[in-house]
Amino acid sequence: MAKMKGARAVAQLLQAHGVSHVFFMDAVLRRALAEMEDFGITRVLGHSEKAVAYMADGYARVSGKPGVCMAQSVGAANLASGMQDPYLGHSPVIAITGRHVAPFQYRNAYQEVDHGPLYDAVTKFNGRIDNVEQIPHLFRAAFREATTGTPRPVHLDIAGFTGDALTATEADFDMTVDDAHTRFPAFRPAPDPAAVERAVAAIKAAKKPVIIADRGAIISGAGAALVQLAERIQAPVVATLDAKHIIVENHKVFRGTVGLYGRSCANHVVDEADLVIYAGSNTSDHTTANYVMPKQGTKIIQIDIDPLEIGRNYAGTIGVLSDVRAGLEVLAVMADAAKHDDWLAHTQKYVDEWRVEAEKARNSEAQPMRPERLVRELNEVLPKDAIVIADTGYAALWTGTLLYLNHPGQQYHRAAGSLGWSFPASLGAKCAAPDKPVICFCGDGGFFYHLPELETARRRGIKTVTIVNNNHCLSQGLRNLNIAYEGRKDHSRKGECFEYLETDFAKVAQSLGCFGVTVGKPQDFRKAFEQAMASDLPAVIDVKTEFAVQAPLPWVPTA
């Protein structure tokens, strides 16, 4: 036991759990923030609660450690909205908020609503700290919940409008910290031998197996085990966008990204397979093309740490309940070596055909530039150890399908669904990996969400490079908007629903003390990128691209 004030206990507990950065909006836990100076914790003040939540998310995904974000009571609702993406993206973010003390509850306390319901849908644990003795217990609980099983956000609501009602109080604290919960996954349970035996038998019987890698495989660090199993049983590998960097692009078994934001070639492979091995996948509608791929009746093996995910969308699944890496490692040893040369050759033809078609747009000389050409230009200059942070929507579709990760040191992380996530997430990612180049790719619509965080990047010296695919509109919605306008005689005001004014983001960046450059031609991108990388400042490359260009949709099987 150690005697200290609550504020110091908070700072020491965070440091003991390996936290190097805290992302926050004023005013919250000011006494604890002051104490953090003594523990080497960097405090990053943002411009909105949602942005600091995304910073913590980006930090967590890249560091492999929980990310921490904080806000006072009146900002709690905004911070809760930022928990959706880490919840969907399986990211362990710890959200800390202040809450009026008990005598103020149920009496119309200033600027406060009930926080509990705001966080219930987007966290796996939602705790209240009402007295100082609870601080160590509930902080340990938060890290335990965030890192155990499927990583997800948690919430601690601390007494006091700014969370400081308890931090000035002195008490005796048990400061013991479990090392397992300073990272994720916290534990790596091995699979049940009987389940392995069933999976091995299914693999032996398969003629056309395929492995689908998803977010859980990335969390588990299962890349080497995945390749080992794929090579042993000669199964092609496809990956969701959340596992895009699990295997290099030119590996002999890789067949591309799968799903509604994937490649037609990968979708064909899954559609024709007679055995699908899911590695860390929740088999969502995006991954399965609205649950039609693989076909119902296809033999399924599902490796996951969460028992509730196994068989959720496919009855009769052979479940391997374990850490994903541990499960793949056991299967790679226990499964019989197999030869499926014809199957590998057949699936490679789909890849070859897809590449021929994709290269037409990637090589386009059109001006304004096509987004596909922009991605190709980025591909040619992307550092071998780059971390790419992509927004949702078309930003994810363009980069997820057309950015080729040819080096094992490259990473790719994309929004789980929230437009505007990528830029603040890239700042958190850079805090987690200060020695690696962090490249944000977003559209103008997404970049507009959190523009003020350019000032945060400049103030805190967080040097990222942000590439804005600037076509001054939300182009992804145009396809359905055109359907909505079918039969209407007058389309003259349709632009009100998806167009923005043309904006020079390079000048915006410069006005905030950052590096900014505008690119209009494909051949000018390399120089602009090199200048951005060489600059000591956070950088924005504003790339003028074709207005409202529509991304081709991948082939998916009919229901």
C-alpha cells in the first residue's frame, strides 16, 4: 500500500499500465494531468472530444497498448460518439469523464445528462468511481476489460464535473498492476485438441480451401502463422481491409482484399471455395457481401478468441476457440501437408485478370487526376516502413484495393466506419510510432471534420503527411443519389446534397503553420511527397482529382 493523493494515484496507474500519451479536452482531471509530468506521460490537448477519441484509437491500433482519452462532464456525450469506431474496430480505448457528485444528481445539474446510456452501446465496460478507494480497483478493471478477449473501449466516469472531486483526497492505495493488461491481447489461450482434430479433418478433405484473415489476426500478430498454414495446406489467402497488411502483396498465396470494399478476384476465390478458414473474423456483412459469400453450406472453420463470434452467421461451423495466432500455429503443425496446385493456379488467374483491368485506371493520364492514379503515385513513393491511415468510404475503397503493400514493414489501418476518423487517428498513430512515417489518406469531406487538429499537430510537433483526395464533394453517395432523382424532371439542385465549395487545403495548412502543397498533375506528386516528407512540419498534400468519380464496385455473387 502507498499513501498519496488520488491525482497522483491516477497518474501512477496510467504510467504503470504503459501509457505514454493521454489525449484530452479541457477541463478534466487537471490535478492528475499535472502529476503526469512526473511520470513522463505526454498530454495532448485537442480541439474536440471526438478527435481525441480517434487519436487514442490510432495510438492503440499502432502501439498494441490501450489508448486513453478524457473529457469533462459536458463533453462526455461527444467523447461517447468517438467510441463507435474503436468499438467496431476492436480497439482498446479507455475513455475517462467527469460526472457531478452524488448530491447534484437528479437535480438538473449544470451541463449534464446521464452518461451511462451514452456509453452502453459502444463500450464493453462502463464503470463509476464514486470514492477515492475505488480508483486503483476500477483503473485495473478498465485495462483488464479493454485488453481481454476481443479488445474494445471501456469507460470510467469519475466523480466531479471535471473528475476532480476525489483527486485531492489522500488515501492508502494498492498500486499493483497486472503486466498482462498493459498490452493486447492480454492472454493467448490455446485451442482445445478435439476442436483442432475436427478442423484438421476438414482441411484434409478440402479440395479448394481458402483462408480469410480479418482484424483479429492483426490484433494477434498472426501473420507468420497464417503464411505457415497457407503454405502447408496450399490454400490461397484473402484479407479484409482490416487485415490488409497481414501478408505482402506479391506473396505466392495472396489473392487480394475481400468483401464489399474488396477486389473481384478475391471474392471469386471465396465464392468457389469448398472450405473457408476464418482467422479472427466476425463474418460481417461487409466481409461476406451481405452474407452470400461463402455460399451457405460451405464448410467453415472459424478461429476466434470470442466464443460468441464462432458460428454467429454460419451454422455448423467448426469452432477453434483460441488466440488467433495460437490457433493458426497449432493447425500449421497438425494439418497434413497438401498439394492444391490446380486450385492455386486457377485462383491466380482471377488475380491476373483483375490486375490488368485495375492498371488501366491506375495508369490514367486524365486531368484532373483519377483517384486510382493518385493511389498508384503514392504506391511508388511509399516508404518501406510506412503506416497508412485511411478514412472510411471511398478513401478506404481506393487504398484498400489499389495500394499494394510490398514490404513486410508497411502497415494499413482504416476507419471502421466513421468519416473523418483518419486524420486525428493518424496523429495518435504517430505518437505511438514517432520514428515511422505516418501517411493519412482521406477525401476532402473527411478532412473537413477535424481540420482544427492541424493546430494540434503543429503545436505538439506531430509530423504526419496527409494526402487529401480533393474532388470537392462526397462522391460515394452520388450513385444512390442518382437513383433517388430518377423520374424527377429537375436535377439542377441535386448538388446541394453532395457538393462542397472548392477549398485549397494547402493554404489552410500553411495558415496554421504547417507545410502545404497543391498537386494537379500525376507527375507532380512525387516531388510534393518528397517535400512533405523532408519538411519538419505536419504536412498536407492537396491533390485535385476528378469531380464525383465513381469507384467500380467489386463482383459479388448474387443471393
